[in-house]
Amino acid sequence: MVQSENDVPTGDDHKNPLIVVGVDGSDDGLRAVRFGANTARDFGGELMLVHAVDDAMLAGAWGVVYDPEVLQNAGVSANAQAKGLALELGLPEEQIRTEVVLGSPGGVLGRLSEVADLLVLGRRAVSGLERMFVGSTSVSVVSNSSCPVLVISAAAHPIDVGHKKVIGVGMNTNPGNHTTLEVAFKQARRFQSSLEIVHALQPPIGIFAKKLTPDDLEEQLRFIRGGIKALAKSIAVRFPEVDYKVIVVADSPINELVGRSANYDALVLGVSNSTFGLGGLVRGLMAHAECPLLITH
């Protein structure tokens, strides 16, 4: 039987990390499986492969009713393919679970985020005008997740994570940066990579915006740079193996981070109430960044 969304297991204590991967049978979905399996293998964690059967699909257009068993079988097949890949990557079978769950993908994964240590999603490959938008599932999961979310796409990043040896983190000047920056240092240590800590200050624009003199702008940049360097120094003492640098520029944040993303294995962003928030910047990066995004709360 296909489980209902309310049957998603909750409340279990995981001594080792629980990595949940959304499985949909797509190439990007398999890239998500690869990242999740490698993470579970590296940390001795459990990999849960989840295929959500969207209950909205059960009643299609023109009154056509889809057979739940057919959709379940498709999910079982997708999970089997994903499990096979995880096994090929060396993850022991006892560390792999597969689930086919009835419910919207966003709702199912959001519920699982309450017990997971990491959610991994594949963003389907798109091109042209389609890249102006982000799938509703990705937005829903990132907005409502209780744990970090890794969004990965072959369209944006054709090789596996870990080859470029640079992790990026987008920063602003709010207190919530501490958690985001710590996650970024952990990722850099895991991938034995250097870390770029980037802040882009949007210069005032528009006819009613207060104009800044070059000296005023440089003073703001110097103040922000000093604050971020002090924060980074306080965290870096626990990560002596990670080389890092702080980059503070006057530019559009979306332009700066998208431009740099091609050189990163992953770009870390914070979306809690005290950091970015899931506004235009994060949505824009989800659509256009040329590397996986690790989004923290």
C-alpha cells in the first residue's frame, strides 16, 4: 500500500545523521541521490530515499482517475534505481531505506525535515525562459524545511561536488550569519576546500535614492568587512585546516553571487528570519546559480 502523508515516521532519535533524498527518477534526482549517498557514507549515517506520489495526480484533467497502484509501482521503480546507485557508491544496504509516500512532494519532504539532518533535492534541468522560475517543490521545501536543504542540478553544475575545491557562502550583516558561516566552514572542511565569504553591498539606485560619495561607500564597505572578518575569525579557530578569505564589494548581490557560483562546489545561504529570507535573492540564486545551493535555517 502507498503510505499516507501522515504515516511519515517522526520522532525517532538518530545517533547518526539521517539524510533524506527526494527521488523522482530524473537525472537531477539521481545526482541528489549520489550526493546523499556519499554524505551518508562519509558520516556513517542513514540514507532515506523518498518518492512522493502527489495525491493531486490521482484525479487528472477531464475527470480521469489514475490508479494509485500504477503510481506506486512507478515510485518503487524509481526508488530501486536510486538504491542501486547508492549501493554502487559503496553505501551498505543496511544504511539505506526506501519509502513511497502519498502526498505532495513539498509536504512530504517538509514533514520529514523535522527528523532529518539534511534534505537533498534535484532541481530538474531546464533552459531558456524556464530558468527564470523555480519549481514549486523546491520553493516549498526550502521555505518550510526544519533542516538544511541541498538543491543540486546538472543543468547548473555538470560535475560532482568536490572537484573545484572552493566553497562559497553569501553573507549579510545580520546576527544569524553565525550559524550560516559555521555550516560553510564545516562544508569546506568536509570537502578539503578553501572558503570564500562574500558580501555584496547594493549601492543606492533610483532617482530618489540617497547618493553616496566614493568615500562614504568605501567607509561602509570597510565597516562591513571588519565585522565579517571578526565573525569569521571567531569561527575559524575551530577549523584550522580551512583557508578562507573575506570578499566585500559594492555590487548587486544576485550578480555577484551568480557570477562567482561557477567556481564553487557549493554556495551556502541562510534563510532564517535573521538572514536572507526566501525573497528574490534566494529565488534568483535557486534559478541561476551555477553550483549546488546549501540552504540553512
